[in-house]
Amino acid sequence: GKYRVVSTKSMPGTRWIKLLVDQDCRLEICTEKKTILSVEDIISLIGNKCDGVIGQLTEDWGEKLFSALSRAGGTAFSNMAVGYNNVDVDAANKYGVAVGNTPGVLTETTAELAASLSLAAARRIVEADEFMRGGLYDGWLPHLFVGNLLKGQTVGVIGAGRIGSAYARMMVEGFKMNLIYFDLYQSTRLEKFVTAYGQFLKANGEQPVKWRRASSMDEVLREADVISLHPVLDKTTYHLVNKERLGKMKKEAILINCSRGPVIDEAALVDHLRQNPMFRVGLDVFEEEPYMKPGLAEMKNAIVVPHIASASKWTREGMATLAALNVLGKIKNYPIWADPNRVDPFLNENSTPPP
Ligand code: GLV
Ligand code: GLV
């Protein structure tokens, strides 16, 4: 291979490997056992000759790594993730390294996890499972694990991009929920979908679903029964859900987060869960992964899973493939991928993901 490409982790599937190897790349996959690599670990992986790196969201891609990559002759980096809050894009620009991410292929998989958590919270599935396994079930009772019916309730979506919109469509169409969403941008496609679905219901003699684009986030917090967070994490969305905003939600609301942990003030959330036993939460992400804030693990009204929203076989293989294509495209100067220093380089929600 003419080019040296490093992947900081083994990734699912083989297509991404074949892509690189077939295109003159010598691929090195890190076999280090520890889960989170340090900056120093990665600098030594980069070594003194490296054309591109496929990295992970657990790694801190800043000044140190981009300067090391640049010194090794590298010009390409791809995160194996759609989110890239772990990447300092300005630093990458400064050292002439193009940055890619993996949007598109994880939209539905991530939305499906948000929907799973919504249902699990609404119907108290995890608590009920523990109860059953604990040998506590001694017969059917009218009051046993009564949860809420989603049909006719309102789903609130904060951040109606690719994933937020897919989630909204699932909850509206799947469960006939009304929709209120907040986003700085209007989601015309989502609005058209919900309108058309409402007309379909009406034509069938059913109550049409109602929907509205809120003019503030607080409107969503006040009105929605299930609220799912889908913003990008940046300075403006850090602790977007804080003590004050938690206080605006219904006492029996369900809050879902499959975006990034720091979007919620997790310590304030633990207090809120303690004080409001009917408030429920489904979390895929945490403020300081892999840790949870003290008390969270003891809360029965919280469902917690370890950052698995994009974890379907199809999606993880697609992410690996896109990450490889990002790096390869830059190294080989393919026109559509070679646009340097841009994230979200070539896929949008209309694109067909690779098989
Ligand atoms: C996963 O969290 C991702 O951003 O792809
Ligand atoms: C419940 O199991 C019912 O039959 O209503």
C-alpha cells in the first residue's frame, strides 16, 4: 500500500477494510485493549508516516492530534459518528486536515432507539422486567405497572434535523401522537408528512393528529408528554435542559436523550427524578461517559443504556464504510469527497446509504 491509514478501533463489517486495501492503502487497526485511547496513545499510533485516521467519538481530536497527523503527512480524518463535538474542526483546518463524519446511515437506527426508550419509559418495561425476575409477581392486578397511553398524547421534539424528524415521524405515525417541535430551522418535510398523515386519518374517520412548530423551547417543555432531545452539542446547547427547564415540564413527562450527555445538566436531572417520582427519563448518553452522576443508577424512574443508539449491524457497517470513504476520498482526491475541511461532506438525508 502506498498510503498508511490508521483506524483507532476495530469496526464492524469488512467492506470498509476492502475499500481501503483495494485502493492502495496499508491499513493498521489498533488492537489496544483499553476502551478509551488517550491523546498519547493515538500520537504513537500515528507515528511518523500516516495519511489518514479513522477515529472514535471517545477520542479528543484537538490541536495535539491534528498537528501530529499533519507532521506525519496526514490530510484526512473521519470520526466514526455523526456527532463531532470531540473534534476541534478549527484545529484541523489550521493543520490542513479534512474532517468527515458519518451522517445518514444512522438516522433511523438512532430514532428507533429513542422510540424504544420512549415506549419502555411509558410502559415501565425495565421496572416490570426487574419485578418479574425478582419473583415478585403474584398475580394480575388492576394497578400493576400502569403507565401511559401514547396515542393522543403529545410528543415534543427538540432539534428536528435528520434524527429528530425521523423520530417524530415514528411517534406520530406509529402511535398517533400529536407533535410539537422546536428547531431554529423549519422542517418542511416533517410538516408535510404530519399534515398528509392527518388527512389520511381524517379520511378514515379518525381524529387527525395535531402538530405545531413551537416558537420557543419552553413551549415544548410545557406542553409535551414525551420530549426527545436531538440537538447538536455545542456551546449553545450545553446544559440546554437545566433545573429551571426541568421545572417547566409536566410532573409526569417522559424525557429522552439520544444526542449527547452534556445537553442535560445530569446532576439537576437526578434531583428532579428524586423529587418527581412520576417523571421518567430514558438516557442513552451521559454527561461524563462512561460515568453516571451519583444517584442516577438508583432511580427507578430512569432507564439507562450505554450509548447504543446507532448500534444496529447495518448502521455500524455503514458508518465504518462512510468513515473509510471519507478518508479515502481525501487521500485520493476524489472530487466529491475531497472538499477539504468540511464535515457532513457528501451525504444528506436524500442520499442512499451504501449497502
Ligand atoms: C454517535 O453518538 C454518533 O454521533 O454517531
Ligand atoms: C388483561 O389482561 C385483560 O384481559 O384485560
